[in-house]
Amino acid sequence: MIKTYLKTLWRMFKKHVTRFLSLVFMVLISVAFCSGIGSSTDKINNSLDEYYRAKNVGDYIIKSTADDGFSDEDINKISSLFEDAEINTGNSIDISVGEKRSVRYYFLDFDNWTVNAPDIIEGEKSGSADKIYVENPDNVLKGMNVGDELEIDFADIVIKLAEQNDRDTTLLIAMLEGFEPKKVTISAVIQSPLTIAKDGEPSYNNDGAEIPDTTTGTEDMDCLENIFYISKDLVPTQKDIMPFLPDTPLINTGDIYVAVKDRNIFKCFSAEYENFIEKGKTDIQNAVSDVEVITLYENYSLKSLYSYSTKVEGVGYILIVAFLLITSLVALSTMTRLLEEERPQIACLKTLGYSSTGIISKYLLFALIATGLGGGGAYFVGIGLAYFICYVFNYSFYMPPISSAIALVFYIITFTLIVVATLFSTAVAGYKMTSSNPANLLRPKPPRAGKKVILEKIPLIWNRLSFKYKSTMRNVLRYKSRFFMTVIAVAFSTALIMAGLGILDMCLFHDFGSPAIMGIAIVVVIFAGLLTAVVIYTLTNINISERNREIATLMVLGYYDGEVTGYIYREVYINSIIGIILGYPSSVLFLLLVFKVLSFGSLAELSWFMWLILPAVVLLFTGVVTLILRRKIVKIDMNESLKAIE
């Protein structure tokens, strides 16, 4: 009994190897896309969190609005609020160098620079007081080279700082008149963890009150041309101006940078982190007067990276539903039709005394192995996709090192849903099949008769159609479940492709989003197109397998290869075109949801030609499938197919 059972199992795999592989690839594409998109968000957030800790990114930048900056008492009060927090002090100012253009200077204690610790890109740290650091250049920052010389007008900086704090600058201007700019040498090019965005860093401009929307860029903000980091030792004192004055620095401590110890109990930008930060912000404002407290939520670079990852996750949720629906529908169709073709084998097993559960387990094993192989491959493809998405973010950010933490939540959820849906549909169809007696199962199901179609009620059109097109139209609607399954699958696949094209259009032609979002849009189009191809291939392949005798009859009647393939192809293209037409309203819904999640783009802004590209893309994948299936059609064995089944 067991030997016979295993033999029939092996024969089933050999007979349905194409269907088996179709199911494998369909699961692979869906699970890989879903897990890749989902886990990329986790990877970006984990990378950001690890970077936040490794670089000791400051949770607060506290800026004094008092005339004389922070006193020692103020610094001690802030220190007492955060036990064991790391605190650095300094000052910063933006100096305008033209319309909507400025240069930022940070005055820091280089010997104790532990908060917002930078990476040295070029050059080296220097203890010399006449050397400074410059921020790594990007799409906006011009940058400078190691060894370049720069003149710094400290008189202008001191006066600007005084004006910023609403101080009377009359005496300062008189004191600093004739104070010569100082020449310094660029010692190193550095990358600060606070300035990883490549399209400009508007954070802390306008007194740090506002930053632009993280998806529309920095066009309306002042443009920073360069950022310089200057040692406090380089800052002149009052004695440098007039020898009889005290040796007091001209630039006071106006900024305090705080990295709290409690960061280890939460993830950066999590809800717990936000609550903690808001409480700390209130405590600071209550403890010290005349301060402005800026948090990471006002940092454009880090906040926009986190915001983009959240938007990718939101888009992923929308598209994942469609991928899972399409895959589940086609898997259901694949397994139910396989059981229909296996009617004689099921009848034989029942005659030999096998139980319904024993018979169904064979088909459950077929489905489980196929989905298991697809899911196993999807794990590695999904990881590759997640790394690719993290990589494309390098076009918009100096990305932190990609986290090695394994993110399996999306993979487990999507894979489990597909496996459960496939096995459940197989079990239901199997028990329905095995409930019949062997005599009924041994009789082949008679093909459904062709019925009149709606076009026949329109003589003006119907009478002008040739016989082959009339036959095609009747065949299309002869098996309604097959027709609706194909149309629904193509419609949702069309909507997925349009979602990707819509995002791509906003990035390319309307300057929304970023290169990273554009890369994700390309991924969506490719995976949606591949899914469309596999879906059409699977359903068409099943259609051909079920109609071997019909196709063989046409060959016996003298139809040429082109006529026989056209007989099947016409049905495929008609189903695809109907699916595309129904895919347009689905596309509108998907685009509305995607644009809402991304916070940019609209249907009104969408380029008109995208609606024309859409059917061309779907039909291109359909055409590739029909070419692949041509050999299967023309190589049908006429003798074998026409043998009497009884």
C-alpha cells in the first residue's frame, strides 16, 4: 500500500512539474516582495537606532537666548536633570553670505567632543588651535579640502551673536573695529551624525523653529553652503582686542548638547522615546529660563530618514494586501484544477481502500513542498531586496551601517498566510472530491457547452466577426470561474504596476520624493510585472492542460501551428485586456492610498501618458508568457490526447 502510494505521489510530481514550479515562483515573488519591503523598514530603523547609540547622538540641543549665554549654574541645573548624561557645551551661529544662503560655525571643545561624535572622512584630528574641521560635501554643502586655508571674521561673528540675542552692539562694533580676520587651515573633513541628509540641512535655521516637510525637500529654506567646526581655543578673548581687559572669551557658551543615559531602555524615535523626550524638554524649560530646547524631532536628517522608512512601510502594507490576494487566488485555482485532473487517480486510490485523509494528504504535501520551496527562496530574495532598498537610500543620505539584526516579522506573516490559504483551499477541494464515489470520479467531467454571449445581442458587431473570433468569445465565457479568476488577478496586478508607475512619475517629473523612493517604485513595477507574468503563465498553462483534446482535435483537422496558438492566445489577450480595463479603477484606489501615505502626489498631477504606459507594460509581460507557452501548445501529442479515457 505504501509503495503504491509513494509511486503515485512521485508520478504526480513528474506529471505536474510545470504547475509545481509555477506555484513555487509565485510564492517566491509574493513573499520576497512583502518581506523585503517590510523588513527594509525594520533594517533602516534598527540601523538608525544603532547609529544613534554608536555616535552618541544628542537628544537635546539647548540654546540660550540670554545676553551672556549659559552660566555655570545653568549648566549644573541641566546636568542634575539627567543622571550620568553626557553633556558638551559650545556655541553656533549661521552667517548669511547671500540671498537665502548661509555658513554655519560651531565653536566646540575638541578635547571633549563626545556628543554627536563625527566620523573623520579625510585628514586627522589636530590639537593645533589654528586648524578647523569642515563638514563632508553633499548635494548642497560645497565643502573644502584638507589643507585649504580659510579666513574667519570673528568680529562679524561676535556682532551677529549679539544681534541674535537682541543686545546693543554699539560698543562691540567700536571695540572690534580694525580686528583682523584670522587665517586657519582645514585639518579634517568630517561627517556629523546630525547632517546625513545630502539635499541640504535646514535644521536649526530660523532659530530652530521649523524644518521643512521631510518629503518635499528644502527648496523654501535657507541654504547652508558650508558647516565649520572650530575649536574653542581658537576663539579670541577680550584681552586679544585690548590688553587691559580680562581674558574672557568673546563667544560665550550658548549651546548645550545632551545625550541622555536612559536611551538604552527605548529605541530611537519610538513612542516611548518621544514621551521621554517631551518630559525632559518640559523639565529643562522649567529649570532654566531663556532657553530654546531642540530635540531630534527637529533634526531634518535623522527625522526625514525615519519618516521615509515609515512611508515605505505604509506603502508596503497597501501593496502587500494585493500581492497576497493575487497569490492566494491563483494558488486556489492551481490546486483545485489539479485535483480535477487527478480524478481517475483519486478514484483508484479510493478503490484500493485509502481513506479520504490519506488521499488528500498527497495533494497537501504537493502544495506544502511547493510553497515551502517558494518561501525558502523568498527568504533570501527578501533579504537581498531589503539590502537593496537600504542601499538606494544612499542616494539621499549618508546611510548609517546597515544593521545585521534579522527582521522576520513580515516574512513569517506573509509566508504563513499564503501557506495556510493554499493548504486550506486544497483540503476543502480535496474533501469535496473524495466525497464522490469511485465510479463518478472515473467518468471524466463533460466539457461545458458554449453559450451565447452578450455580443450576440448586438448584430452590428457579432455578424461582422469571423468564425474563429465568435468561437473565441464563447470560449472566454464558457468557464466563468476561470474567466473571473484571470480577470481579477490581472486587474490587481495592473493596479500594482500603476502604483509603482505613479510613484515613479512623481519622482521623475514632479520633483517629489527622493532617489530612494524612486528606487522603491522601480522595485514595485518589476515585482508586480513578474507576478503578472507568473499569474498569466500559470492560469494559461492550466487552461492548455485542461484542453489538450480540444487542441489536438484542431491539429487533426489541419489547423496550422499559428492558427492553433492563436486559438489560445486570443483568449489570453482578451482576458488580459478585460483585466486591464477593470484594473484602472483599482489603480485609482491604490494611487489615492499610496499618495496619502507618502504625503505627496495626486491623481491630478499624474502625467497622462502613464495611463497609456500601463497597458503596454501588462501586455508586454503577457506577450512574453505567450511566447514561452507556444512550444507547449504545438508539441501536444495528438495520439495521446485523443485516446479514449474510458
